[in-house]
Amino acid sequence: MAWEIYLNKVLTESGLVLIHIIMMSCMNLKFLLCGIAIGLLTGSAWAVNYTPEQVNAHISLKAPGNKAKQYPLILKRTQNDNAAYQLVASENIPLTISQKVKEANGRLHIDMCITALEDVYFNYGQNVSTGFRHDDCLFYMPGFWYRRNLRSPKKAPSFHTSDSWLVREDRLSAPLTGIFSEKEKRFMTVNRLDDFSMDALATHKEGEIILSGKTSLGFTGFENQQGIAMLSFGFPYREAPKSYIRKLTLAPEVEAFQLMKKGESVLLTWEIMESGADDFSDFIQHTWEHCYDTYAPKPVENSYSIADMKQVLSCFFVNSLVDNQPLVYNSGIHLKVSDCERNGQAEVGFIGRVLLNAFNAWEYGWQSNREELKVNSTKIFDSYLKNGFTQAGFFKESVNFDKGYEEPVHSIRRQSEGVYAMFHFLAYEKENGRRHPEWEQKLKRILDMFLQLQNVDGSFPRKFKDDFTITDKSGGSTPSATLPLVMAYKYFKDKRYLESAKHTADYLEKELISKADYFSSTLDANCEDKEASLYAATATYYLALITKGEERKHYADLTREAAYFALSWYYVWDVPFADGEMLGDLGFKTRGWGNVSVENNHIDVFVFEFGSVLDWLAKEYDEPRFSAFSNVISTSMRQLLPYEGHLCGVAKVGYYPEVVQHTNWDYGKNGKGYYNNIFAPGWTVASLWELLTPGRAEKFMKD
């Protein structure tokens, strides 16, 4: 006897979820729910409707030298098991394909087996209907796609090009796609549950390619089919309608084919979840928690203590010093990986972080009794005090002595990061009985100009000139200003700065956090990016540290909301590499590293104070996932420490790598498993140093 299972509407009453299941006999079975997803993530649960009517599947077969042929597949339920299917083509193919569909842990599992009847090159694809109108939906592929990617330019992946996208799994911080219906307040996700242990080299990046060996990488994404949003997935990888191969470069689609020898089988597992969410931020939170719990990232085992890390990284402070120019600085931008030779480019913030590195070297010099570090830092501070300011009083934030060029356009981010570094210096000096009134006056002047630059809505323009002419009015970089403003209030006891900082939070809450729309914090891209959400979380964290009562709780809640979004950029799984790719040969694990932005699809160690933010949130909200993942980040980001005899692909000890290429994307050099030929260790060293110096902000606010 066949049974049809109907899931009645979920009723929520007095905080209780009532699930009423009615079973009845049916002679003419039309729909069968092979699994019921009862994911109590938000107080609402929904059934995943996985039926032949809701599923489309196909397999593509290729003979070398010939164009592949695609075969549509029909799901046919087996006679003895209503949860088992055979996928059959309308003509004979040299494969058998079967699926077993089951409910597990409140979610739907699709266990799939493909067996070769003869030697064959294959690519399998499938999609499942969400039942949502495509136009009502926002889309999510962690670390790559947010909402519709409409903050990104047309030459990057976005709805500007297509409303349907498939990508290889290693682009994503978790191998998952989610679709959220704003109208129905519901979402569905699909993710892979397999062992990701291997990858294969490919001869080219577009069109139909035959892999050199076996891979663990499949694809995932979303498609618009007759106005309905579909979750799509398959194996091995495919990218469509375009493949994003380097910065602002969309290439033709790619479809990979893997050889299966006669008698071989491929086993694949996907998980589908459906539930409810209040908004896109709520959806991101529940999905990240789901990914974290599913992939359970563990700290990366290595022998590098914090002391070891700082000792090696301090070599950068010494060997990168340039002291034959009007400004003394650590040469840390646009260096060649092959030689790490110094150049004439000095940058206060962003990728250079000259002043923050100078403070870190200064503090470490005193702590470790290294006179050379103290002398070098003194030279940097003195040179910037004398020669490092424009006529108006802003930092000369980017200078190229090789070309005799000074950047005439300022940014709120670089200026803020310079002020931030100097406040740490001044506070450290004050604690040790030393004062620097000239530096205090310089910072007051910049901060007072900040007050003039701030817009009525609390935002700051992204870029401007010395005469206050605005060249980029977008507000995505606003949270970078919050940090020095809060620090200024604490240091100078001037309430104007605190009011300004609170005003930035008004803008952040209204335009970024509440809309889950974090964009254009980084200065080398205009798109959805990790740094905007990370800076937003850090900014509200600073305000929570300096306020009390309900106001403090409000800022803490904002920090938590932004932090989940920032976390979505960091990998919770380990991307596989092919034999011969340097990163794989080094045993590199991607978990804990963050994708950069929609435009720049590599991973890096941009974290700075975010580890401290996560540890603080863990205590505030009794959420162990935050501190546990902070530990994953901390241990994982130590992996590529370049020391004598173990340089990890760079030329000099302590020059930490920047552009770690982990997927089919590069800057035009070297490709997956390697670095770009140019890098900026100025900021990587600064970021790791802050990661390895937890609780700086909390200490500053207490002092």
C-alpha cells in the first residue's frame, strides 16, 4: 500500500510549533514527499517537496575530440522503495544512475550513485524547484554572491549579466546555495556533504574540458526556469552563463568532464533544507550556523605559537625599512613575491599600514628589548610628523617616491586607519609616562576635519580632496571612521567625537546592517565585500565598549548581526588542490581564511580585530560558535608563515603572503594553488599582528 504524506501548514501559537501530519491511502499517487525537513531554525518548519515533478536532471557525455551530448533524465520510482529512484534517459547511455532520498536530522538527503557500464567522460546536473517566484527572491552563495550582486559592476558576476548562475564549489566559503523569498519569508538551501579530498588539473579555463584526473569539486547555483527559482547542483564542476577567471573578466562558460572507467562508480550526497527567516540577515545567520554545524571546522594543527609568529613577522619590520626619503616607512605594497625588494611606495593605511606597523614594531621592541625596532619606529613617526601631512592637515596617505607622485585624492579609510594607529601609539606612550603633544594636535586637526566631512545622515564620503571636494560620495567606508572617533572620545574626553561616532552607527544601522547591504569598503573594488561587514561589526563593537545599559545592548545586537554577515565570507571547509599545486603540496587548509570580495575571488588573512570581536560576542551572547571559529581563524592563518628553510613561496622571511589563489581565478599570474606575482605584506603583517594581540580595543577603552 502506498501512502501520501501531507504536511499541513505550520501553526505557531504561544511560541510552540505544531506540526500536523495527515496520512491517507491513495490509489493514484500524484505527489510523494520523500523527506520532511523539520528544521526548527526560526520557529517555522517546512516540507521539502522532492518529487519527479519538482526535479530536472540531465547528464552530458563527451568523447574526446567531439562536442558533448546532453541527455535529459527522468526520475522513476523503484517498485520496492518509494524513496529510491532510477534516473533514465530516453535512449541507451553507458551509465546507470540512481538516487536514494531520505530524511535525516530534519533535512532531506539525496544519496546518488553513478556507475559506468563502459569507459565514459561525464558531467551530471540537476535542479530542484523552490516553488518561489524568481522575482521575489534574493540569492546567496557564501563569499561570492549576496542578494543579486547589484553593487558589483557589469564585468563581475551579477544580475547585470544574468539572473541564473552556476559556479564551482571552491569559489564558496561553504559549498552551498541558498534562495530566500522576501515575499514568503522562506528559504531553501542545497549543500554538498561529500569528502573533498582531491582535485585535477585542467588544460584551459573555458568551454568543454577533460580533467587530467579525478576531482572532488562539483558545482552549485540558482536558475530561473519559467519564472520559478531553482536550486541547481551537479558534478564535476560547471560554470554558467560565464566563468569569472580574473578581475573584471567574464569568460565563456566551462564544463568539466571526468573519466569513469568501466565498472567504476561515483557516490555523491547533497542536502536540502527549507525553513523560514524574517529577512535576508536572519537567513544569512541561520545558514551560517547550519554550515558551521555541518562542516564542523576544527583548529588547524601547527606548531606556531603567538611568540613564534611575532618573532618571524618582526623580520619584516627590519628588512623592509626605507629611510633615505623624506618619509621613513616599511616598504609593503606592490612587492614582487620573487624577491621582496623594497620600492618607493609608502601608504599610511589600507594595503600599506605604515603607521600601524610602526606602532606594532615600537610596542614589540619595548616588550622584547629590541633597540633596532624602537629606533626604526621612531624614525617613521618623526618623519610623518614632519613631512607626512598635506597643507590642509590630512595624512599624505599614498606617496610614490620612485615616480615623484603623491596621490591627490584622500580616502576616509586610509585617513582613519592612520589616526587609529597613532591613537594606539599615544595611549601606549601615555601609559608609560611619555607624551607627544605635537602628535595630539595633528590628530585633533584631522578629527575636526572629519566632523566637517560627515554627512547629515551620519555617513562619510569614501574619497575626497584636500579642499573637501568630494570625488566618491558612497558611504560604504563609513565604519572605518567610527573606530578613531570612539578612540578620540576616550583619549581627549571630547563628546563631539562620540556623538559623531554614534551618528555613523545611525547610518550603518539604517543603510548597511538593516538592509544586509555591505559594500565598497575596500579601495580597489566597487562591490559587495567582506571588509565592509567586518568594519561594520568592529565599529558597533567599539560603541558597545564605550556605552552602557540599553544603548550598549543595542550596539551589541548590531555587532552580532553584522558579524554573521562577515563570517559568511570565511571558509568553513577545506578546498582540495591538485598534486603539483604548491598550496596543496604544503598541506594548506582553507578553513578560517576569507574570500575578499565579489570582484576579487581569492582568499587572504584580512581579519585584524575581528577575532577579538568574535570572542567578545561569544561571551555576550553565550554563543560558543563565535569563539570556536575565532580559534579556527587564528590557527589557520598561521599556516603560511615564511621562515628560513620554509618560505612558502615568497623570497624573504616574515613577508606573509597576500593573494592566495584557491579557485579558478587569478590576477593573470600562476593560477590556483599559487600566489599572484605582486603582493602587499604591509597589511598582511599588520592584520596578523592584531589577530595575535587580542583585546586591544577593550584595553584601550579601559585605560
